[in-house]
Amino acid sequence: MTTTATQTESQRRLFTVAEFIAMGKFGILLQDERIELLDGEVIRMAPIGDPHLFCTDALNMLLAPALVGRAVVRVQGSIRLDEFSAPQPDLALLRLREGYHTDPAKPEDVLLVIEVAETSLEYDSGPKAAAYAAAGIPEMWIANLRTGEVEIRTQPSGSGYDTVRIVRAGGRISPGSFPDVVLQLQEFLPPIEA
């Protein structure tokens, strides 16, 4: 029996956001497993360690009070970039609007995404950053737990950001949408372990 090349080649099955959500609702996906959907693929995320938790918690405690009534500070919640991607940044600043309980956050709602990266650094600075840029997310921070620095990416263009700036230990940063909110890196980045 002869088969055509298309029948013998293995093909990846990409999922839509709607299918991904349905799989979660029906228990097909493990509830205690950290996963997200990017470009139609279900991505397994590394477990969150204590330095990552500290950084995420500290950023939340610094940003949430400063932005009450000005923005939504979302912690590890999804953003629907398109039909095939719903990543879960460690933090996101969203425009204030009604209806997030029935109408998910979309790229036009996002002011800033923050990824806290140690074991996920290559993924966060590669495919995930490309997806954010392609969706037009105006600003992305990568809090690098390996180096104690924050990489700030702005001006999305295609699948990348035209401007990349590194803020080193001891530095200060502000979200582009809220320049009056000034954060000291030492307030949220744990010291580098020797």
C-alpha cells in the first residue's frame, strides 16, 4: 500500500484559545500544572521558585497601591493576544474598563507586561516577547533573576521591539504609561546568590 507524503508526515495539532479553555473546564488539562497557550501550542511552565514568588509579590505590592483607580494590576492571569495565544505574564497593567469578567483582556487593553525570568529567561525573551510585540503590546519588562537587571522593551514592530534598554542593580524604572510611579530595582529584585 502506498501513502502520500502528507499522510506519512507527522503534523502538530494547534489549539485555539476557545479549545484550550474548554479543555481546562472539562478537566483534560491538569489543574495543578502551570501551562499557557502560545501560537496554538500548550506550553508547560517551570515551577515557581521562591525568588520568583518574592519578585512577583513585591512588584504587585508596589504597583497595585500606586495605580488604584488608574489601571488594573493583573497577577499571573491570561491575556488573549489572538485566536491561538493566551499567555499568562507574571504581571500586566491593564487599562481600566468594564467587563473583564466576560470580555477577556486583549492587546489593546494592555499597557505593560512583566515577566519574571530565571529558568524561563530564553522563553520569555524569545517566543513570548515576539508574541507580545506582534500583538502590539507597547511595553514589556523582563525582570532577570539571574543578573539582577530589568530589560525594558518598547516600540513593538513586527515580532520584536525596536527599543531595548537594560536597567542594572541600583537603578530605577517607571512604566511608560505612568512615569510618576517610580520603582527601585532593589525593592523587588532579590539579591543574586553567589
